[in-house]
Amino acid sequence: MSITATMKGKICLITGANSGIGYETALALAKMGAQIVMVCRNRSKGEAAQAKIKSESGNQLVDLLIADLSVQQSIRDLAAAFMAKYNRLDVLVNNAGGAIGKRELSADGYEMTFALNHLAYFLLTNLLLDTLKTSAPSRIVSVASEYEQFAALDFDDLMLEKKYGVNKAYGQSKRANIVFSYELAKRLAGTGVTANCLHPGVVRTNFGSQTGGLFGMVWAGLARPFELSPEQGAQTIIYLASSPEVEGVTGQYYTNKKPIKSHAQTYDPAVQTRLWQVSEQLTRVKV
């Protein structure tokens, strides 16, 4: 990608930015002239990626903030640290996530996959929402997955206490990403802030390699011949974050830079409202 100035003056915060599609998104937007704020869990890996992005993009405006997005206090600290340094936010990319092979609880007592993949998106976005509004036109881009087709949102067992499976846990969290984006878009109508989500494709990263079972086999082995490179997988994120073609477009689910339909459950207004209310309760944030 050639160096341009199409995002010059824009501030972009990207979670999970030290590797995979998060790294490629940060690099591409840095090459476009944006000021990048990387969010990473591991400082040494984050600093290595930060240095590489500065070197490859020629853009020195690449900042690094450290946070464990499975821990709500860490997310609150992250939002506070960001707002202490910056008075605007043009693009928020919710990307960091994972799939947990065995049922684990987060520091806040929630099922880990749901906590990391959905509640982190919900909490960080809402903590930064006032900044996004004052920076409008601004964009929120959330990375979901077509895996949402394999698991319904089960409000009677969101924490999967009755029966845990990595496919169910991951699929449910990714469906939550889409439902959240649709409801968020409705709530942001008229503010100049857009909210869209996407399926990046099956991307060749370390994702799922430590999960085990069928899920791990698919991600780490069986799907390998059909996988995209991280650079390819990041293209729809970059498109939604920067393209003039989607200025003002909101409440959509994309893949390959084109809007597609998600599962029927995601369009149910009652499901959208209920997930929002439950998420408010679980994160103790009132929007």
C-alpha cells in the first residue's frame, strides 16, 4: 500500500494491534497518515510492533497503550489514559478477541470468551462515546465473524454454566458483536458517529492454535489452504475505517468490503435491546 495523506489528522485507536489483522490495520492506517493508538496486552510485543509500524510506515505518530481487555478495570484505565492524552477520536477499531478451549472466568467473574469478545467491545466503546461524538464524523468498526451462524445468543445461559463448548462460546460472542453494532447504530442516529461490523474472512494467524479440539483443528490446520493472509484479512477493516465510500453508512455487517446479511436473530429489536441492557448490567455502565 502506497503512503498517502488520506487519513492525516485522524486519530485511530485499534485494539489487539500488535499482531494479525490488528497489526495490518494499524500499519495501513499509519501509511495513510493517521495518528495511531495501539492497544496491546503485552508490553514487549506491543513495543516491537510499534517500532516496526513506525519504521515501515515512516509515520512516527504511533502510540502504545497497555490493557488486558478481559478485565473491566483495565478497560476503564485504558479509556482514562486515552482521554488524558487525546481530545478526539476519529476511528475506534474493536479487534482484540479470542477463543477459550475450556470454560474460564474473567477477573470480573464472567465467562472469558464473552467477557473478552463482547463485554470489552461494549465497555470500551461506551467509555469513549462522548469523545467519538465530539469528534464526529467518526467511526466505530467492530470485528465479528461468520462463526456467529453457529451459536444463538442464549439469555438463559450467557455464561455457559449449563454446557460449555468453544464453538458455542465463540459463536455466541461474535453474534453479540453484530447485535451490539446494530443497536449501537440505532442509538447513535443523528450524532455523526457510525457503527459497522465485519467478518474478516478466515485469516492465517495464531488464532485458535492453542484452543484444541475441533475448533483448534479447523483454525490451525484444516482451513489452512483456504486462509487469507493477515494483510488480506484486514482489508475490510481498513475500508470501513477510512474509505469515503462508507462515510455516513451505519448499522451494516460487511465482508470483502460489501454488506451482507447476518443471522435472523441479530435483527430482532427485542434481542438488541435485551443484550444492551444485560451488557450495561454486567459492565456497570449506564449509557
